[in-house]
Amino acid sequence: MSDLQIGLLVIGAAIVLAVLVFNWIQERRFRRQADAAFQAPLGDALMHPGAVPRDTHDRVEPALREPVLDAGRFSEKAEVNEPHLHGATDHPDAVPARPNPVAPPAHPAPTSSAPPAPPRPASSPVAAPPAPYDELIEYRIRIGSEGMPANVFADALNHARTLGKAVRWFGLPVGAAEWEEVQPWRDVHYQQVVVTLQLADRNGAVEEEQLAALCELLQAMAQTHGLRLACDDVVDALERAQAIDRFCVDVDVLIGLNVVARGEGAVNLTRIVREAESSGMVLGGDGVYQLLDSRSEPLYALCNHDAEPFSAEVVDGQTSQGVTLQFDVPRVPDGLKVFDGMVAFGRKLANEIGGILVDDNLRPLTDTGIEKIRTQLMQIYERMEARGVPSGSRRALRLFS
């Protein structure tokens, strides 16, 4: 063997010996730790009567607490005072402790022969419904107090009528759960009042001056009587008003069908009036016959071409240049069906007097022309539905007034 090989053998043997010694030391240390960890356990308090467990305390029996209801106060962020339920803690993440089960007594107490009384149902508070506010077409002002007499709104209510737009006043009486229309002459006190201004109608969109005037009017009243007042954002209301007005202009359509005599003749009004009345149409104070729905809202109207309107008494043989059937598209519910009924009535009139059904340009209305009108109506009604203003709905009647 060379010196190099001998040296490598010695080094290898030294390394092996060092590993063995290290393993022996580690084994002894781990054995001591295991002996300390797995020594004999302490006495069990449940197994040894004389033993007393540590950290003892008195037993706390579970108890039921009645919830406390807070009627709430007027807030600028909420339309209605909702009842608030207070538990054992006000922290939103707190979780009530689950009561421990109670073991039955060893000797139960004697029971009475009388049946136990039924538990009383917990009374639930009646929350007031939201104020009648249409966020799509109205601007809102909220007024709050501990109790506002109705007569404090008399002057403001009269001045608001001059603003040029529809203003609605609703109040929530103290202790009541239903909103009502504010009537200044009544002996009633309100805890909340909501005043709304319509943002658009057939006269156009509301102006900034009108919104400002209403706010200033109610702010002066609130300051005089010590009331709390919150006006909605004016800029947002003006943007909504412009958008609503553009939509209304696009769908505000009036369809007219005319019944005229053939050639240079005239139509017989007596026979036309007879047909109108037999079809259920009624004569209005403006001299126009109308077919009304169950709400007394007109479905379509019949008016005279001549300057003289219809009267209650028509002279036998009286004639006219023609009559017109008018259909106010956005104000009529189930418009396609109503339009079909108006076309059928127009054709019946034309046959009765020997005339012809024509459009506004005095061109004869064919089946193709009528179907084209129906297609346009379908498109209008789809747009109204998508906008949240169904034809003939209360919202539509307010916008197209």
C-alpha cells in the first residue's frame, strides 16, 4: 500500500467513528426527553373524590333575554325607520354563547295535573313601508322630526303648485305604519315627510331653477319650524331628467286613422254617432267620443274633422268631411290588441257610411300598411318595457300627461 491509500483509510475510519459517537449522544438525549414527556399522569379530578380541579368557578346557567327594539330615527340614508334588534353585544362579529345542556335533576319535582300554559308569541314590530317615491322619474326631499303638525306644510304646499311640475307630498304619522297624503287641514303629526318633484312630462324635462326653488322653499320652512331636511343631489336629478325626456320624445307617438267619404261626398254623422255609442264609446265634455278601460282611461278616441265637435244631440242627416280615430300609444295598456280593435272599428264605420279608411296623408290603409304600423308599435312597446315604463302603467300615465 502506498502512503496515500493508508491515509485515506485512516480518515475514513475516523469519520465512521465520529458518526457512531454522534448517534450515541443523540440517542441518549432523545431518551431523556421521552422519559420526561411520558411520565406518570396527574390525578384525574373525576376519578379521585378528594382532588380539586384548577380554575374552578361558579356555574352560570343559560338565560333568555328579551330583544330590545329601537324604533330608529330619521336618517338621510334610509327612507324608512326600520326596527333595529339589539342582542347581548353590538359588535357585528360577536357570536352569542351557546348555552350548556342542563342535566335533569335526580328527583324530579311533582307536576301539576293542569296542562301547561301555551307560550306567548313574541310580538313583532310592524315596519313602515317605503315612502311612495319613484326613483326613476322623481326628485326627492326628506323631512324628519319628532312630530310635525300637518299645518306647517300649508304655505309650502300652495307655493309648490306654481313650479310647473307635479309635486307629491306623503307623510308618516307618529306611531303609524302606513304613509298617507299630507293634508294640511288635518289634526295629525308626522314623524317623516317625503316631497317628490316629477322630473319630466310632455312639457319637457325639469329645469335646475325648479329644483332649486323647491329646495329653498322647504329649507326655509324647515329652519322656521326646527325640522331636519335632506335634498337629493340636484346634478344627478338633472341628468336623469334629460335622459327620461329624450326617451319620452322617442316613444311619444299618436296614431290617427281617418274615415272619409269616397270622392267629393261627406260622411253621415248620425250613423257614425250611432255606431260609436253602440260600441260602448262615451261622449266627453270636449265633444270627443272615447272608449274607456276599467280605470276610466281612454283607449282610443273619435273626433270630428270639422271645427264643430260632437254634441249630445245630433241633427238627423248631419254630415261632415270625415272623422278621426286617435290612439295615444304610450298611455294604452296592451296596445297591440287595442290598436287591432280600433282598426276593426274604423273599417266598420267605413262600411257603414260607404266611406274609406285612410292614413293622415289620406292614402287608403291596406293590410300591408296596418301591419307596418303594428311592427312599429311592437318596437316602441319593447323599448318602453326595457326602460321600465310599460305602456299604460301608472308611471307611463304620469310621464305622458
